[in-house]
Amino acid sequence: MDDPPVSVENLLAYCSSLASEFGARRGRVRHFVKHNLTSGTANEAILRDFLKSISADTSGITDGFICNPLRGTSSRQCDILIHDRRHPLVYAESGVTIIWPEAVLMLIEVKTSMAGTNALKALLRTL
């Protein structure tokens, strides 16, 4: 049986369904919790779960820190770190993950709202 061709309309419908799913999961938390930090943490977890579901087994997806203990440098806490699992971790215990700079594939800063200066702050923080 042949797969149907992928059209722009199908791709847009797929993306729209993902957006609806994200919105529904985010909304479930907001019905019960009005604490912004907790809601933000939940938003990060929702996105991490999605990325884990579509990523290759060679990629790790976590929150944590980028650290080079040989130089004594460490990043601020990163919302989502996508790293190459072929590199060893510096540290991973009790929910704290620290990875080597060489292992970083992507870093994502999650913002619930891009109002005001959030976009600029997020950009400057990751530079």
C-alpha cells in the first residue's frame, strides 16, 4: 500500500494538531496552578517530552548545565539541553545533569510569553 503524498495542507494540519495538543497540556496545569514558575516548569517538561518522542536514540534531552570543570566554567541553568549521548556526562544525579560543551547539540530557552523584554533577555542569556 502506497503512502499518501504529503501536501502543504497535511503538514499544516499536523502542525496545528501539535499546537492544539501543547495548548491543551499547558491549559490543564493552568486550571489548577496559577504560580508562574510552576507553570513555566510544566511548559518546559511538555516540550522536553515532545522532543524526546521525536528524537534519535543518540540524542539526550534534559535540563541542566553546560560545564567544563577543566576550565572552571559553568553555564546558567538551561531549560532544554539536547546533547550527543556518545559523549560522557560530567554529572547526572538527583535530577541534575551537567554536560561537556562538546556534547551540546542544541540549547532551547523556554518562555511562556515573549511580551516586553523576555525575547531580548532570552537571546542575551544564551549568547
